[in-house]
Amino acid sequence: GAVVSQHPSWVICKSGTSVKIECRSLDFQATTMFWYRQFPKQSLMLMATSNEGSKATYEQGVEKDKFLINHASLTLSTLTVTSAHPEDSSFYICSASLPGETQYFGPGTRLLVL
Amino acid sequence: KQEVTQIPAALSVPEGENLVLNCSFTDSAIYNLQWFRQDPGKGLTSLLLIQSSQREQTSGRLNASLDKSSGRSTLYIAASQPGDSATYLCAVSSGNTGKLIFGQGTTLQVKP
């Protein structure tokens, strides 16, 4: 199957700093990438849908100015958590797909904000 | 608003047992339904994808069924093995946008 990578796999940062997470589709060109957040023992919650070359579509309740998403190419999307706070600590997972096809998920990035 | 529920939340079985995981959704107008596996601290692995026009899909010891009218899907695991221990997530897509709505998952433990 297709491979999606995320970098970094884990990050620890101080409160108030910004953190960038990369999501790459390694062997296919993804027109759409999705960003999810997963709190401990909870399911995945969709944060935003990212389409190459256009602005991301955010789900209700997700602050677009706090979670900046850039999808500059068909193989790369980035999520920047700006001015991170401890409540932003979570497991962030991206996925990539072609239209109407299954999504391939990255291995996730664990963020801990101190 | 689509809601996805999985029952049970956790399940522990001895090795070799056949088992069924349940998933229900409130809006039957779905595009497809997927079952995923998630190991602790890891991403998701797609197990089975059922299109809205299909009734079931099979892959090895796994069989997933879909009943749109009743808003239900089941994942059947035959002859369970300790390596099947993981969290199983059900997700539905309501359009070809690809947006997935996930259930809470069922955490399965298969004891040797």
C-alpha cells in the first residue's frame, strides 16, 4: 500500500512556542490530506481538510489561526501549532488520499507542551 | 450530524476464539465504511473498505459486513491470535470528499 510519513514522530516544546509537523506521501501524489487529533483513549477527530494549492477547510471548533495548515505540493502538507499550550498536547495524525479512494495514514506525531 | 458508535469499548478473549466487533452510525446516507487497526502509539492501518453498494468484504481471517438501512457494520475476526490485539476503529464517509467520522474504537486483547 501507499506510504505516508510524518516528521517529527514526537516533539516536546515549551508553552508559547510554535511547532511544525510535516506530512508526506512518499510514493503517490495526494490531492487531499487530512489532519486529525487524538487525545488519550479517545478516537480520532478531524481537524481540517487540506487540498493542494488552496486554503484548508477547518472543522467546527478548530481555530484556523492556531492550527496553520499549508499544502504547498501534492506530496507535502504541514500543520503548525502556533503558541502551543499544554492543552494542545495530543497525538496528531495525517492522512493522504486521491479523490474517492481510501486514505493512507501517517504514523502520527506525539506533541507534549510543557 | 453523523455519529459513529462502537460496542464494546473493550474486549478480552482467549486465543482461537471467533469474535465480532460492532459499529453503528446514525445517518445511513454513507459513501463508504472502513475498518482500521491501531496499535498503541501508532498510526492507522486500513483493514477493510466497504462501498455503500456492497454488503461485505473479506480479507484473510477478517470479514466486514454492512447494513446501511439499519446503520450497522460488524467486523468478524476468525480464530483470533495474540497478534490481533489492538484497537479497532470504524469510520464512515458521507461523500467522496474523503472526510471520515470515527467511532471510539474497540480495544481487543487476545490472550495466549
